[in-house]
Amino acid sequence: MAEAGFAIAERVLELRIGDFDDWFIPARDQLELACRGLKPTSEDNYVWRNGDNPSSLPPGYPYTIHLPGQTEVELFREGGAEAFDDDWYWASTQYSAYGAWNQDFGDGRQGSASKDDKGRVRAFRSIKL
């Protein structure tokens, strides 16, 4: 996205937090994993193909109304210091030359939006486990 001139992606690549400078906007399937594991609310999920994630191990299958449910990690629950907002976040995966994918952390909906739209971004880092 930074190569395409998406200003927020350029800003994320310039981040220096602590001693780390390897921040990035997650791809669609990476962002889905965060939603699956760190969903802040107990809001019902939008049910269609959301959650279909062939990149994850095990593969992710479409969400049900109640799965994924609210995370058990207190810091990421609604009101917690690290909680995602009950709204959508940009993924770095482009949908087209003019749009990119996003993930809603309230109802789990995955969709796309124009790169001109305002939206949230959560910078990620990869670490070996």
C-alpha cells in the first residue's frame, strides 16, 4: 500500500516504537486472525464468508453468529488498554487499484473500501514463537 502512495501505510513504515522499526499494516488474513483471537465485544457476528482464512493453521472457516466470541484476554476486551475499537480497520491487501480490504472488529465483517475513505489502522509486528 505504501508503494501505491497510501499515506497511512507510509506513516506506519516510518514508525519507531520502543527500539522497534519493523511495523506494518497487516494483510487481510493476518487482520482476520487478530479479530478471531482478540475480538473486543460480544456483539453477534455478521454471517456470510467472513472468517474464511485459508492462510491460517488450522484453516479458518466462516464465522458463526457467536464464533468468534469476545476475547478472554482482558487487555483486549472492550475498554481494555489494548482493545481494538468496535469498528473496521484497514488491511494492506488491495482489493483493486482504488480499494483495499478491511476487517470490522465488532461484527467480524470483512469488506473493502475506497482508499480515499477514512478508517482505522493498527500497526503490527511479526515475532517468532
